[in-house]
Amino acid sequence: MLASFLHRDLVEAGLDEAGRGCYAGPVFAAAVILPKDFHHPLLNDSKQLNEKQRDILRPVVEKESIAFSVASVDNIHIDEINILQASYLAMHRSLDQLKVKPAFLLIDGNRFKRYNKIPYQCIVKGDGKFASIAAASILAKTYRDEFMQKIHLEFPQYGWNKNKGYGTAFHRNAIEEFGLCDYHRKSYNIDPTIKAGTN
């Protein structure tokens, strides 16, 4: 059972990102403010759900949330500032776009760069502990997957419609055969013979 909040009396936003470990494409982040009594039986860390379940949850989160936003940082900017800073930036951009200002932030993971002096707490595996972070993980993941489906049409040889830019065997083999394209993260010094994560 996911916790509905950390502080009952504060407007809390949950934040999560998707795509940090990918070879290609942007990193996406989402910020979500849920009603304190929000509950959905499917809601969980997006990595624990299948694509169909995430697609069911996305419109529910968008409709039922008090406020939500999704933002991204592209691979070129990732190469300029590194993936950790790009993840922070994507989260900050998502907060910039929120229509309701939160009083407290719940961050998935163990590190964050403070945003506008708003107090926050980092929570390791928070997307499996707090509903608002889980909701943010759903939005970040589905919006990113949708983007990767679109750019797959430009470069179908990499199989991004299935691997979403992660370093699967198919993707690594394609890099070995075709080289890198405009959407690959050049700063990753990608070696197609080394296996990367596929989360």
C-alpha cells in the first residue's frame, strides 16, 4: 500500500525521472500533486507495471491530480552538463510548469538539487513507497516512451519502439552496425560490446 503523503498539512509534489540509463533520447521528469485521499489499485512504481497498466494509469493521474507537469532535457544538453545535472534540470523544469505551488517535494532517489528554497526529502525507491512519486514515475515513463516511439520512425534500425533507447543486445548490435545517430548520448562513450541496463 503506497503512502498518500509524508506531511498531511502540506501540499506535496512527488517527482521522478525516466531514461537516465539510456543510450539515446532525452531524460524526462514529472511532478505530480495528488489529493491526500487518492487511491488506485494499480498504482505502483512504473517499473513494476507493464505498458498496458501504465497506459491505463496515465489518464487517471492526469485527471485526478491537483496538478501535474512533465518536462525533458534532450541528449545534446545531457552531453553538455552530464546526466545527473540533466535529471535535476528536467525535474526543475517540471516544477516550473506546475499550476499549483507545492510546499514540500518528495524526490525519488538519494540526491536532488534544491529548487526555489522549497524543502524536500529524497526517498530511495520512493516510487514504490509514495503515491505521488509513483504517479510521477508513470507520467515520466509514458511520456518518454511516447517520444521514443516517434523518433523510432526516423531511425528504425535501432529498435527504439521496443528498447526505448536502453542498451539491449539489439540496440548494441545496431550501434555496432550503423554507428551513432543524432539522438545518441555521445558523452556516454558507448561501447556496443558492453551490456547496459534495460530498466
